[in-house]
Amino acid sequence: MLNGRTALVTGGARGIGAAICKKLASLGADIAIAALERNEQSDALEQEIMSQYGVRAKTYACDVSDADACKETVKQVLADFGNVTILVNNAGITRDTLILSMKEADFDAVLNTNLKGTFNMTQACYRTFMKQKYGKVINLASVSALLGTAGQANYAASKAGVIALTKVTARELASRNVTCNAIAPGFIATDMTKGLEDQYIGQIPMKRAGTPEDVANLAAFLASPESDYLTGTVIRIDGGLAIS
Ligand code: NAP
């Protein structure tokens, strides 16, 4: 379904990002993984994707908070693969604590990675999407932005910003046949949420954590032609956690 298309997935070497890489590869997409650094994990994922799904995969060292690094990465991906059709802005971090004790550096780090990183990569791909007259931007938001989770002032604000950016991107690029949607996961079992199960599982109506694959299945729909008329939306995937 995605043969001949290249997906650029930020923070793609582990967690939700890695699951998205594998799912999109299983549908035929070539995979460009943007990771803070190339390491054993990213090498292993590249190998797994290429051998299991017969598509191309390559890792690019890129800190998404660095606008120049994002531009350089997109340039390299275009040179290597010839197109960027799917952009998954997945890289994200948390630095949780109450507002009272939140350090300025921790506020800035989260905003710079989650929000500015999403902007940087979107901007770096923008001209390519316009020229191609087709593209799929998938931004990882969070139910934290919808709920205003205590202890996550930086994270919730960054993800609320990602939702706003999703809507702006969707409007600006709609006439070029480029869609942009946000996924708002609830509690997904990854390194990011390790040790927090007791705090959250009881609040989830489905009484279980989500898996990275749950999120990847939704990303696959948003990356596919089946969602071509869907843009500017925020889709929760949270076992009911943020039902309003
Ligand atoms: P994770 O397991 O902690 O993985 C985060 C990934 O982001 C890692 O690959 C990390 O790279 C990468 N990354 C961090 N800072 C980066 C930067 N400046 N530049 C490039 N890559 C960077 O997290 P996850 O749970 O998979 O989360 C993925 C996304 O889903 C995030 O945006 C997160 O906010 C969102 N989300 C997660 C949950 C959840 O419950 N897990 C819920 C809602 C939303 P390294 O491997 O090099 O550190």
C-alpha cells in the first residue's frame, strides 16, 4: 500500500517510533529513522526492517530541536530515497514535576524537543510536500494536552502546541493534497512510562496500558491513502482515559 513512499520517523529507534517504523515498512514504505545518534539499537532496527520487510532503511543522527540538523537530514533523505511522503513527528521527552519545582532548563528542553522539534521537521519537509503535491504529516501529541495532567506543565503545554501546529499545517497544506493529523496517546507501555503503571492503569476504563503497536496501527491508517480526506484532526488512542 505504501510502496515507493518514504517515511521519515523522528525518535524512530525505540518505543512508539520503532513500532511505527516496522508497521509502515510492513506496508511497503522505505524508512528513514531520525535518532539522536546512531547506535546498536538503531542498527538492529534497520537490519530487522530490511530483512523482514524487504524495504530500505537508514538512520540519520539528528537532534530535532536543531533546525539546521533537521534541514540537513531531510536533504540527505531526499538524496538517498528520492522522496519524503510521510513525516512522523514522534521524538519526545518528559521532565515531570510540579510547576513549583520545575526548572527553566527542563521547561525549555521539553518545549524545544516536542514542539520546536515538530515545527523544525515540518518546516524542513514543507517545500518537498508542496512540490510533490502529496504528503502525510503525523504528529504525536498526548492526552496530557487535553487533560492538563498535573506535574506535566512543560509536556502538556508542548503537546497542546503540537495540536495547534497540526491544525495550522493542515490548513496551510490542504490545497496541496497534504494532510496533517495528530495522534493523542494515553498511557502506552514504553521506556517513557516505565514505573508509572500503578499511578495510571486504574484510571484507564479499559484497565490496561496501550502498546506501541496500538499506536502504530493508527499511524498506518493516517499514513495511507485511506485517510486522504482526513486532516487537522486529533485522534485519541487511550483505552478511554480522556473520554470527556
Ligand atoms: P520513548 O520510548 O522515550 O522514545 C522517545 C524517542 O524520542 C527516542 O527514540 C529518543 O531517542 C527520541 N528523542 C528524544 N529527544 C530527541 C531529539 N531531541 N531528537 C531526536 N530524537 C529524540 O518515548 P515513546 O513513549 O515512544 O514516545 C513517543 C512519542 O509519543 C513522544 O512524542 C511522546 O511524547 C508521545 N507519547 C507517548 C506516550 C506514552 O504513554 N508512552 C503517551 C502520549 C504521547 P533516543 O533513543 O536517542 O533517546
